[in-house]
Amino acid sequence: MGAPDYLPGHGLLTGRTAVVTAAAGAGIGGATARRFLEEGARVVIGDAHARRLKESAQALAEEFGADRVTALTCDVTDEEQVRALFAHAERVHGRLDIVVNNAGLGGTAELTEMTDGEWTKILDVTLNGTFRCTRAALRSLKAAGTGGVVVNNASVVGWRAQRGQAHYAAAKAGVMALTRCAALEAADYGVRVNAVAPSLAMHPHLAKVTSAELLAELTEKEAFGRYAEPWEVANVIVFLASGYSSYMTGEVVAVSSQHA
């Protein structure tokens, strides 16, 4: 079964300002930024890779208008850069409505061979980075008092065991728990916090860091017999960011066709 046709925008996010982390390139973050723009939002994209970020921002600005796309280099392991990203969004657009915490780092290592450094690096980007950005987002949205939405990018490995993924799975399970706890606190000031949990969304960076054998094995687990396109995950993020999910908070939505 091949991927379905790409869906046009319907203005679901018109007038909203969104921050999307790790949004340079062709992965889920980049697809989310594009889908948000197609739905009418203004988007601030951040990424630790300055060159790729600049190229992505220029391409999006040419297509959607420079007044709707801005970018700022942001390494989510650096608290000062995280604060600067959110301050930039408020300064340029005057408000903040949606935050997508997409930044994460993967890797493969058997637990007995895993070093402290490998463990710590994965958790610092994937879990601690999501914490830093969620904290910054909630501080901003609470102060504004106008509601808002946070969407975190988790993974099905936060639920399902996979060899060589102890650090990544632990980090993504932590993102799920963070999402649920943050949602309870944020509800007090009208902010919703949810997460997506993709199984396998293919993009060039994943292909570079994952063996062909493992990708084939993971693809076989999908009921559709294929991996997801990044924009298919982005569509669910759009849903969670829009008014169509107004009564959802603290939820982790699997974007997966994996066999039960």
C-alpha cells in the first residue's frame, strides 16, 4: 500500500503563531512547519544545525512569505538558546499560541555496551530538551493568559520494547509522562498538552543513522507494509494543535500501523 495523496490545508491554524523545534530538513519537524503554514499559521522554526535551518527558512519564506516564517538557531540542551527562541517568537509576532517539541536524538547500543555518555546525550536532547522547551512554553502561555497548545513528539518505543534502544525508549517514555503531568498543571490556565507517538516515519537523517536491515525489520511490523511519510505524522500534530482536539489533553496519540 502506497502513501495516500497529500491533503490541502483548510485554514485550521489561521492567525496562530507556532514554534517548532528541530524543524530544519525533511523530517517530522520540517513537515510540521510546512503543514502549519499551509493551515494559515505563522511559524518560528528552530534547529541546532544553523546551515540547514537557514536553508529551510529561506525555502519556506519564498513559498509562504517572509512575514510568516522566521528562524533562530536553537540547541535544546542550552537553556539560554531555548529562552531566546521563545523570546524571539513573542518579539517578532507579538504572541505565542502553539509549541511543537520535536527535537530528539536516537542511537543504537546494547545496554551492556552503552556508555554513560551515550545514555546521557540521548536523554539530554530527547527528554531534558523537551522539558526545557515545555517549561518555556508554559511560562509564556501562562503569562499571556490566552490559552494555547503544546504538542510533544514521543515514540511507540516508549511503550514497546526494542533491542538496542534502552536510552531512547527511556527518554520517550519520559516524554509521555512529562506530557501527562504538564497537562494537569497547564489546564489551570487553559493550555492543552498532548503528544504523538510515531512508529516509523522515514526521512533522510533516519536513513543515515539506521541500518537497512533494521529499517526493513521495522517496516515489516507495519500493517500497511510501509513506513509513514513525515507529513502523515504532521497531520496528526495539526489536529492536536487545532480546535478539533479542544477536549483532549494529557493524551499520547500513536501514529502507527504496527501489528498489535
